Amino acid sequence: MAYNSEVGFTTQQVADKLGVTSKHVRYLVKKMRIRPAWVGPTMTFTAAQFQKLRDRDTQPGPKPKGKR
């Protein structure tokens, strides 16, 4: 995956690295309220934003609520 400090990672590069589709990356951006930069029609991400996407919770199902 190429990274250029001026442009960053594209949606497709992030999707390939995470093993998901570019459509799912756009969904995650909206859900996680990440504000990518736009270069023309292309969404780009900084290294920190990519790290946040990579470190997201990937466990399926509802989250435990602690002790009752």
C-alpha cells in the first residue's frame, strides 16, 4: 500500500488493507464520524484515521453491558 503524506490513503487502499469493500469503508467513516479529506471526488485518509479504522471493534453481536 502506497502512502503519500500529501494525499494519504484512498478508500480503495484502505478497503484492500482491511479486507472489506470500499462501500463498507464509506459506511464505517459515517458510523465512526471520521472526517476524511477530499481530493477531487476521492476520499483520502491520514495514517491516524487509517489506524482508527483498523483498530475498530470487529466482534459480531451485541456488546456486553457489564454487571447487573
